[in-house]
Amino acid sequence: IGDEGAQLLAEALNEISVDRLNIKCNGLTSEGLSKVFSCRNAFNLKMLYLHDDFSLNEMICIARFLGNEVIQLKVLNITNEPQRKPERFCLEDLKRYEVLLESLRKNTRLHAIHINEYICLEGCSEDDEAAIFHRICYILTRLVCNTSSFNDFCQSNHTLCYLRIFNDNPSNPSVRHYHPFLVVSITRCGVYEFPQALKDAFEINAIPNISINSKIRNKLRNIYFRGDFEMLPFVEIKASLMPNVLEFVGHLDRMDYA
């Protein structure tokens, strides 16, 4: 369907609630996407399937939807059209996904993202591939454990616990960068290690049946207080509470499971 068909789909979704919506084979622009995502029951979706050929403006439209705090979505799957011949993948291609992932910081329900890119690495050097991998790690770290400030850290995403970025191009055998909650298979040469903070954050996000506040406390102990950190939030704290702060910082290996 195109944008005109999106109006019919939106009218249907205003009347019925569905768990899964697959629009990855449709030619929707930002106009059509806005119609679908603004309907009454769009926020009740649990699984959403999209294609990876969206422009930056269309990805911004999707990001607005994902950034809504009332959305119930748990799984996002972005895949390509197998018949489409890919152009050479580069750092600029990550901008669309950066916009998408930035919108998820305050999302409290999305658990898993699957991105199946048909990546053409022909002509990419090892340095190019390393730069792509490290940029992915930077984007993800800012999403789940942004240490630029205390507030940014606490407002990071604390529910996303599985991310899979996989190269679907069979002509380019890929090295799989594996972690229980992170799979990035995007390069042909070299093995790059995920930053420890990123691995720790995904593992903490994956702890079942604990509150968001407990996950934040665990991340503060295991990530934020491990290196240089912003002291300003603690400068004006009441003197009577300082022993609690010191005790908290002093038990960096403890984990909360409540």
C-alpha cells in the first residue's frame, strides 16, 4: 500500500487493536506513516515490522512514534527488501538509525530491536569497517548508559535488553561480534570488542522482575561511579544523607534484584 492505502489502514486500526503490524513491504512515506501511527490503537502494538529503505525524514516520523511514553511496543524489526541492490554502506547510513535509537531513551517497554541490513562492504577498508562498528557502539552506549551527565545517565533507556544488527548480504561473509544480548555482524575483517560499559548496561537491562529504579542503582554502581563522574548533583546534598551516598559508592560490586 501507499499513502492513500495508509488512510484505510489507519481507519481500521482506529476500530480494532492488533498485536503485530507488518508494513515492511509497503511504499509508505512520512505522510502515510503519520496516518498509521496517529490512529487510536497504534500505541497498543506489541511488534512492528518495517523495511530499512526509509529516508531520514521517514525515520524521524518513526522515531516520534517510538519516543511516545505511552507506546506498548516490545519488539521492533527492521529488514530490507532482498531484491534491492545495496549501495556501499558508510557512516552516513547510520544517521537514520541514530535518530531512531535516540528516540528510545525514555521508552520503558521496548525490549528487542532486530535490524537486518543488506550491507555492501565492497570498497570498504578495515578502517572504514572499524569506524562503523565503533560508531554503533557509541550510539548504543549513549542510549543505555549516557555518562555525559548524572541526569542523562538516569534518563537513559533501562529496558532495551536485546539488539541484533545482522548483515544479510550472503556475498560478504561476516565476523559476528557476539554477546548474550548484543549481536553485531557488520564487518568482514577484524574482531572488535564491545565496550565494557555497554555490555554491563545491556546485562543490567535484562535482569527480570526488578524496577527501573533498581536498574538505575545497579548501573550507577557498576558503570557511572567506575571512572570520572559529575559531582555537581551531590554538592548540595544534605549532610545527614552523605553517609548513605558514601556507602552506596563503596559497594560497587553489589547488585540490586528488587
